Amino acid sequence: MAKQQAAARGVFMDKSTLLSTALVVALAVIFQDDVANMLHPIGNSIVLPDELLRATSNLVCDVQEKTMGLFFNMPKVKPTMDKYDYVIVGAGSSGGVLASRLSEDPSVSVLVIEAGPTDKHLFVDMPLASPFLQGTERDWALQIEPTEFACQGMDCTKDEQHAGKTGCCRWPMGRGLGGGSTINYMAYVRGNPEDFNEWDRMGATGWNYSAVLPYFKKSENNKVFRFSSFHGTDGPLDVNDPRERNPITAAFVDGCKDVGLEDNPDYNGEHQEGCSRLQFTTRDSERWSVSKAFLWPALRSRTNLEVVALADVLKVELDCQKGKKCRASGVTLRDRTGAVTTVQAGKEVILTASAVMTPKLMMLSGIGPKAELERHGIATKVELPGVGQNLQDHNFFVMIFNGTKPVSYRKRDATSVSGLANWLLRRRGVLTSCLLEGTMFTRTRHNLTVPDLQIHVVSSPGSPEDLKNFGLNEQMAKFFRMNDDEHGFVLLPTLLHQGKTGSIQLRSADPLAAPVVNAAYLQHPDDIKTYLAGIKLALKIAQSASMREFTDGTLRINWEECPQTRCGCPNKDLAATPDSFWECMVRTVVSTVYHPAGTAKMGRADDPMAVLDPELRVRGVDNLRVCDASAWPMVISGNTNAPAIMVAERAADIIKAGNRR
């Protein structure tokens, strides 16, 4: 009977978007005159305004949650018990996996505390809607501190102290069940095998590639490479090709071959380098996030797992007695009603709040660099100078190319009534695209052991709203020719390993204050060298024989406005444009790829900057572990969601093995 009930609940969840379809149709019928007045006719399409799309999606979300609450173990407003065996802070890509795996043991109780909302939202399900999720309640919407080295076309808007300044890149970051996996572009990329061998050499003993590969496979249900020894097919995380792939993607891969790069069908296989079609975490043309793959199935079938959403953890409670190691005894949280509660952890507190919020919480709790804590009047309980240090991220440069064939995805196509209906009713059309459909990895210098350059291809020219998401100010937005009638595509040269590392610091002792993010972008000469090589390679690919069907190889530049922008205009012959122009543009428009890591790294006992041992335990504190991208000694060479899941899979086994000892 229990299995039948679980199966019935699963069917309800899988078919929940039927409710979305019915509600959209009902709204259109009931309010047809009002809707008709809001619609924008463009050419042969009827386009829904953003306001109507967002309002409808929010209404669908509310109805779904209230209906599901009648049947399922839904996230709570506050904890229902005073004590749990495991208290996990953060329900993102690592936290969701860890909660699912630890609660497999019915004898333990697991509490997950998440600052954001649930993932029940139409835009979360819809692959092409990822840009719509930025700047919403599902995004921490951070901004880095001003820098003279990068982000010069972006205004500082988050802190009055920096009003009127430039140099503040926006930092979108997932907030809610599923974390980054609910707002990212769904690319399934593991990194390079040598990344993990380097982790091992840097002191994260036992995290080499041969050790972590089984944990990548454990999560994975790969629908594309079902007979590969590098992939799993029994895990809960679906990995798929998109149902429909734009022809620009195939031309990009062929263009890479034209310029001498390898066609690599599986960058997650035996080797990474070359040009590839991206693999995605989707199921039936919907986003398949960690919350869908791991957390919701566990919540539906287990009573020993509890999730509290929209609650802020204020600090980790530490029991520190003279002559003994401190011990993490629980956490103090503020729930959505404003009530402050302390819950105890019988076995462990596990931080999975992201490479930004995890070190912030550690410092608020008295764990970190003594000078930083004293600056904010926080008593130092455990001095660990590496907390918040070693911040690494990926950043990319935007190149928008002119399209000569009407095949790219435009915003008007994505927001049309026909496009929405095609996805809702058939799971077909433009809204099934994850936007980033192809990629390539290469080394720009022969002495490197891992790729330093990745290029993403986006089969869309973007929109003015995308430039706002990147954070470009009004002056630099004018550099680009953005016209929704025109076709095009984007290449994104991406720096995989920055030359200098940054830091996360406290803004104040207020737990609700945003942290200080010093990204250290473009502060090493090699960063610019990699970008110059990447830009020139991107131009060669765009101007290759295989791409001629779709582009003339020119950039979509507003030639009337660019003389007034910060860097001026390139040469009409792009290949003859001086490096000084490209360096200026890189320092002006480079933006984050949303991949922060390394701020509480694993390392050897003799490494003064190591925060964790190789079993992810915080040095100097019993019963406290960190299990997210903070723990990585080095950011991997590629998108970071898959390794965040892998780390949680391995951590769950480490924790379970420790309990058996």
C-alpha cells in the first residue's frame, strides 16, 4: 500500500504542470478582453508581456503549493522538534542530495533549513525561462565590491557607500529548494579529470578522479551515453539531450573542426577537450533540478526528513569548553514569521549554504580569521584564517553575432502565445531549449595541465533584458545592436582559472546583511592573455565555412553609438582590431558565470589556510562539516552543478561510514 501511495503521489507530481496549462487557459477565457488588451502583436506572433507571464506563473505556483500541501509532506514554517540527528543548512545542489541520502536511514532524523522559497514555479520548470528567474526571490542577487580591473560597464547599485561608482558585477545565486540547480542553465559538466587529481595533490586526499568517478555515476541517469563506462544509468538525476536543438549548435561544432579543434561527443567521458553538444539535467523537456531528483521524492516517502523554507540561519551554536575542542551543538534560525528558534543537532551540523553564504555563516558563528571577526565585534571561538579566502569563480565575455538565417531563438518567439502553448501542451518548441546548447574546452598555452578556456554557444541574440541581467549600464548597453526582429547568436569565451583568488568577508555582524564579495577578476596578466586568445578563436569559429549559412561573421554593434561608449568601436575588419580594444571591452563587460568555489577549502593539516580535513570536517570543531563548493581546493574546469552533487554523494558515504565505526 505504501508503494502504491508513493507511486500515486509521483504521478501527481509528474503531471502537476497540467494544472499550469488548465489555469493559463482558464485565465485567458475568463479575462479574455483584459488579456487581449495586454497582448503585443509582433509580425505574425502574439507576444505575452513579461508582467502577465510573471503574474500567471506566480498564481500557478500558489495554487500548486496549496493543492500539494493536502497530500504531501511539504516544507514547514518552523521546525517541529527541538532536536534532530542532522541539521543541514541550505537545500541547494549539495544540501538536497545530502538530505536525501542521509534520510535513507530511517533511524536518523534530518532537518534541512533553506533561506529561499520552494521550487514550485512555472519558470523553474521551463528551460528557456532561466533568465526570468534572476532578480527574483529565488536569487540572492548579490553584487561584487567595486574593482578597477573588471566590470567597468556596470554600475554599483547595492550599497549606498558605492553609489555613482562602476566596477560592480552582478552575482546571481540560487536561493530556494534546489539552489543553483533551479535557476541555472542546466548544463551537466563534471570538469576535467586532472582537476580532481590536483585536488588530491593540494591536500584533499582521496578526492582524485578515480575516487570521485563512481559518485558522479551514482547520481546519474544518463539517457544519451547509456553504454559508457563513464556514465551511470540508475541514479535519480536525469541527463539528456534537448528534445529540439538549434541548427546553429551543430554549425558551431563543425566550425570548431574547421579551425582545427576536435569534435568530442562526450566531454564528460574519457577526456574533456574539444567541441561538444551540451548535456542537460532535464526530463521530458523540463528542468530536472536537485530538488526534483532528490529532495521531493524523499519528502514524499519519508517521515524522518523535514524541510523548513524561508528561514534564515543566524549562527551555528558552538559549545566551547576550556581545554577541549569546540563542538557544534545546533543552529539558531529565524523563520518566516520572525520567530527565533534554536534547534539541536545530535550528530552533526552540515553547512551546504554555498561558497558565499557558508563562510559568512561560519564567521558570524565565531569561526574564521581573528582580525575579520574582531572588526565586527564577534568573539573568536575557532581561529581559521582560511575561512572566506581562496574565492574562485568563472567569468565570461559576451560576443553577439549577426544572424543571416531565421533560425535563432528570439525573445518574441519565447514569449508568444503559441510558444507558451506548445511547451505547456506538447513540451515542444523554443521553450524546451536551455539556451546554452554547445560548448568547447581548450588550453591556450601548452604548459597547462587543464583547459583555461571554455566557449559557450547560445542560439539566441539575447534581448535588452539580458544586458540588464548582466548588469550593463545604459551607456554600455548602447554598444550592442539589440533588435527583436533580427536573428543572431552569442559566443561566450569563458575564463576557467583566474590568476588571483578573491575573498568573502562580513559587511557587519548583522546575519541578514549581504556579505562583501571581492571577486579578484582580471588581476593577473594571464587572465587577459586567455581572453585575447579566446576572442580570436571565437571570431575564427564564427567566420568558419560551417558557420556561413547562419552568419556573416560580424558582431551586432551599434555603430552610431559605439564611439560614445567606454572603449569606442572595433575595426570593421574584426580580425584587424587591436588587442587594446578587446582588453578594454573585457574589462568593461566581463560578468560572472555563477560558479563561486573554494572559500573553506579542504587541505593538509600543515596548510594554515585549510579549513577542512579531507572528510569535510571543520578543523578545531567537532560535529561540524562543510559540504558544498566552499570545500573545493580549486574551482573545476567547467560548470559546477555536477561536481557539487558529486561532493554531496561522497560526503553522505563518508558520514555513514563514520557512524558505523
